[in-house]
Amino acid sequence: MHDYDLIIIGSGPAGRAAAIQAGKLKRRVLVIDRKDRLGGVSVHTGTIPSKTLRETVLNLSGWRERSFYGRSYRVKEDIGAGDLKARLHMTLDHEVDVLEHQFNRNHVDVLNGFARFTGAHEVEVATEAGEVRRLTADKFLIATGTKTFRPDNVPFNGRNVVDSDEFLELARIPRSLVVVGAGVIGVEYATMFAALDVRVTLIEPRETFLDFIDKRLIEDFTHQIRENGVDLRLGSAIGKIEDAGEHVEITLENGRHVRAEMLLFAAGRMGATARLNLDAVGLETDHRGRIEVDRKTYQTAVPHIYAAGDVIGHPSLASTSLQQGRVAACDALNTPTLPESPWFPYGIYSVPEISTCGMSEEEMQERGIPYEVGIARFRETSRGHIMGLEHGMLKMLFSLKTRRVLGVQIVGEGATELIHIAQAVLNLKGTVDYFVQNTFNYPTLAEAYKIAGLDAFNRMPIPEEYKVTRDKAGKGK
């Protein structure tokens, strides 16, 4: 008999969900994590810290009230790095405490140390105390997440040239910041520091960014962040980065120069698999250290070894990682469970927020689906006026053939909360008629669904069964 039914390597969202599920099934489960505090990258350097930082920035800067009181309005006049970190540490402590309680309540064993495979059903764990323990299990789940990509030509020093992990430990708020990489992480940090009135330059080597988002939404978003002070430079590959002491000098391949007090390099992440000794179990990774899996069960090429979360690549969201971990644990422990829903939301916690669910307009065109578009601006809603929203947009895409909603994209305040209405209607195969027939609380931002629904409905053919015929007396029937 093996020591455990399931050994999970990593305690991020995927590992956490899998461990709790296995515990509820009354199986012997062990979580191995390299850090002495549970939570993984999501809790300590990724999702939770960046979103906490964003909320702190928006609150202390008075960002949400500036349309009423002017661009110079601030809740706290002098905002320092200590102000940002205070709330951050309180949030992280709470997250770790909740996670430890969940593991204790579900009888999940925890071991701190670095794990590596030494055989088909065996791992070796090197603890911080210098011990080496060998443990066996019937099944394994790899949920090690990712680590920052640190190319050799970038002179990282942990002071003014940093990666996204080091950025959270900043000793001061710089007066100017260059962010390299307009992916989700780069965009989030660039826009939140622009809200602090830091002069931000966002550099992206490609001509486009966030390509998985609807282009019209990106156009609206680009206009907003430029208006908010972000100098967005697309198609600008980095030639050279020099640490000049008091500032960082960046030379672009197009010949232009950018100077700033600090540089944040946020161009990509790598699967954290290098230390797992996957050769011992016959597993391979791609050039980014990611593991290929069956996307229904999350089994790897080795049937008793599973992988979930960011370590398997796209979509690399904490929300989907939680689902993947639970599904993987159920399959590994031969327990039936519901399949994952086909449509899930993306959330980008930039300033302003972006959230989408379903297809983009470009995908609809590629698939040759005849469609209609419905659009609502937040400034068209009474709630938008009350909140002082000058921007914000909700866009819906409907099939002309079936009238079903096939995609929703939102940019603006509360986008990541509002998207769940769209997610429910999408997965329940709802149509444009849902948004026309139903009432929404007034005044709310959710009323934008009604406005966008009517916008599309008024241009779509009316089904025969909806048409009213009248008798000779003029009565409808």
C-alpha cells in the first residue's frame, strides 16, 4: 500500500481545490509546497496581491471620484509604498489563514519542501530543515504553477530593474515606470500605477496586444488608458536595457530611447517544472516548461499523473485552475463529477477592468456565423451618472439564425462582476429575448444588458410567432 492515495505538488488554486475535494472524499491526501506558507503564486505574488494592490490604489488615490472633484483629487495626499503594502499583507495573512483552516478541516496533510520524482509512484522531498523524505502515492497531481521569465539580456537587480514578483516588494513608488510586455500582468500594473499619477510607458514588441479580446473592446480600452496617461508603444522591440543607477535607460530597436526610474519586465512566464525530475516518470514539457494534458480529465501522458492550473498553459486563470484541480482529483480518485461548462469568463483587473465570455466578433466572422451586435455605454445608465462614469461599454453578440447570445465583452467599472450574468445566459443557451423580456434593478450598471439587448433586438428580424395580428375591431390576438 502506498503512503497516500493522492500527492499534490503545489498549493495554488488547482492544488488547493484538488486537496479539499480529495479530503471530502475521505482519501489520504498530501500537499507538498516549496514555501512555508500555503497559497502558491496566486496568493503570494500573483492574483491576490495584484488585485489587492489595485483596490488600494483606487481607494487611496480617489480615482473613482475624480470625475466629480477633479483630476487632482486624492483621498490621501502622499501615498507611499508602505500604504500599498499594509493592506496587501493583511489580505495575504487572511488568505493563508483560510486555506490552512480548510486543509485542517478536511484532514489534508501538508509538507514544506522541494519535491522531485524518483520513481513511477515515488517522490523525494527536501525540506528546509535539511531532511530528505521519500513518499509514495497511487496518483499524483502536478500543480506547481509558473515562475517569471527572466531573459539574460535584462539586468535584473531587485531595485530598479525587476520582475513581477520583485515588484511587489518595491521600497518606494517611482515617479516614472517602464513596463515591458503588454500581456495581462503588464497591462494591470501599468494602468494601476498610472492611476497613482506615475508616468508610465508600456512597451510591447508586437503591433497588437491582448489579442484574445474583441478588437472593438481593445480600441475602447486603448483610448481610455492613453487618456489616463499611459504611453503605449506597440511594435517597439527592446534593443538594450542599461541600469544607470538613478534611472534605467532603454534603447528600442527603432532607435528611440526611454528613460525611467524603474523598469518592470513582465513579458511572459514559464512553467515551474524544472526541479521536478520529470524524466524519472517519462514526462516531457514544451519550450515554456508546460505540461500537456487531456483537457477533460487533466491526465498527462502517464495515466496516474495529472497536471492542472497554470502549469498546463492557457487559459492560466485562477478561476479555471480551481475547476481543473477539482475535476482532476475526481478523475484520479475514480469519482464521477459534472463536466466543466463550455463558457467561462476572462477577467483583466486593469484600470479600467476588462471581462469577456464567449466569442469575439472576430471569431464570429471566422466561423461564418451571421450575427447582430448590441452595445450599451455606461454613461447611458442612471447608475453610471450616479457613479460619475465617463467611460465604459458592454457589447453583446447574437446569432441571427438562433437569436442566441454567443459572446459578451465589457470594459469599465465592475466588468468582472457584471460578466457573470452573460456567463449564465450563455451556458443556459439564452437568446436576445431574455434581455428584452426581463427587468433589471434600476439604477444599476446591469441595466446596460437591457440597453444592449434592445439595441440588437431592434435591428433583428421579428419571429412570426411574436407578430400581433388584429381582428376587424382592431383587437390584437
